[in-house]
Amino acid sequence: MKHSTMRLSTATMNLDFVKKVEALSGSSVRRCFQCGKCSAGCPMRSFMEHPPNRIVRFLQLGQYERVLAGRSIWYCASCETCTTRCPNK
């Protein structure tokens, strides 16, 4: 996978969408530093075209359309393994 060279900023983020995701999930998209622990522990990861950490990165970069266009979010089992493993909660 090629890593994006875009920088995280309020100019690239759709803050209204990010705030909505954060309010519904109880997790902070903006605090993610891409350690990958969420994806490493996800039992549904093998079924997703984008693992959890990449979905968060898309949100950080304002690419929420890619998240909504994909099927990955619908494979989530709501087991909260990602939240449990996250060093930033």
C-alpha cells in the first residue's frame, strides 16, 4: 500500500462529518496516530477492503466518501476490539 503524503489539517478534514462520527462512536478520529493495533485485532479485518486504521485515516484526510462508498464499515461486528486495543481510546 502506498502511503498518502497528504497532511492532516482542518483544511483537509470535513470537521462536521468527523465530529458526527466521533459523537456516534465515542472515539476520537483526530487522536489516531496509525499504530495499527485496531486492525491487528479486528476479527473481521480479512473481509474488509479497508482495515479500521485506514478508515480512520480516510476520515482524517477528508476522504469520507471513500469510507461511505466501501463495504468495510458494514462488516464491523461491533465487538469493540479496536477500541480496547487503541492506546488513544
